[in-house]
Amino acid sequence: MKYLRNERGNAVFFMLWLLGIVAILFLIVLNLAKVFIVKEHASLSVEQAAIAGTAAIIEKTKEAVKDFDSGPGSVAQRVLNEGKSIEVLITEKESDYLSGGASEADAFIKASNEVLPEQLDKHPLLKIAFRNRLGNDSSDLYAVATADIQDIIDANQANMEDTEILFDEDDWRLEVKSTATFQSISDNKYIQNFLAKIPQRGYGPSLSYLESVYSGGLPIFP
């Protein structure tokens, strides 16, 4: 009987030990899953922020085109393009991309990248219209995009203090770097409570026409 009681005691001890190990492993799995979720959330936040900043630049692009089309420089431009304004030229190309299955935003960007460089090189007043809306230097693009980027970062509870906005002048696209905070799930014994920042970087689509906006100086008119 004494032997059986010892065996039962050992079995209970073993089961408690095993349950403790299982609980620790469960916490580890939960933390790994949470790390993945926080990482994906951070990635989504910076991607959305980069797209939002790009959308702000695109809005200024549309305003610059309208400014030019309603101004005196449009007269000569229309003569060279069968009476079509810059907006019409972009819209026609945009329709081609939409027919090919592109999204509305992607179609406009692709059409602008195709149409605008040639028109910007031919018509100095178009370049002036763009710089009036976007700024005289490519570094001014940060001011155009910053507010929208910050709104997205804040809405997704990423760390504003770690957010950095870059503009890649090789690909002419916005890059946004930021972090999201991971807080561990703890048992306050084997797995301690701790915080860690998980960095991620997001990219907007290429706006290659901006290279033509900022290449060369502005003309001087008498």
C-alpha cells in the first residue's frame, strides 16, 4: 500500500509538471502568434500610409493639370495634340488600362506616367503648374504627403515617433517606415512581460512623371 501511495504521488507530481510544461508551451505559441499579428498589422499600416501619401500627390497632380488646361499654355499644347487637353490625353490612356483590368487608381498612375513626361518636356508652363501645386523642389513632396500619412499611422495605432517618410528619387515613390509595439503575454514567472517595437517599411506606387517635373530649371519669360 505504501508503494502504491508513492506511485500515485509520483504520478500526480508528473502530471502537474507536464501541465506546467504544456502551459508554458501554450504561452510561447500565443506570443509567437501575437508577434506575427503585430508584424502584419505594422506592415499593413505603413503600406496604407504610403498609398495615402501617394494619393495626396496624385490629387495635386490632377489640380496642376486642370490649372494648365485652363491657362494660356494649353492653346499651343492642344494644337500639337489634335485639340486634346492634357486631361483628355490622360483619360484616354486611363481608359485603355481600365479595359485591361487595372484598378482606377492604378490606371490613372500608369496613364500619367506615360503621358506626362513628354508633355512636361514640351510645355514649360505645364511644369510651372506642377511646381506651383507640388513645390519647387522634390523635397517639398514631403509636405504634400505628410498629413495623410500621419493620419493613417495614428488611426492604425503605429508609433508616430518612429515614423519616417522617405522619397526614393530612383523609383520616384514614397517609402514609409514605422513600428508597432508588441506586448508579450506573460505568466509573470517563466515568461516575463515585456514590450518590443517591430519595424516595417511600406512603399507607394512609382510616380515616374515626377522626374520630368523636377528635372532641369524653370524657363524665364521676358
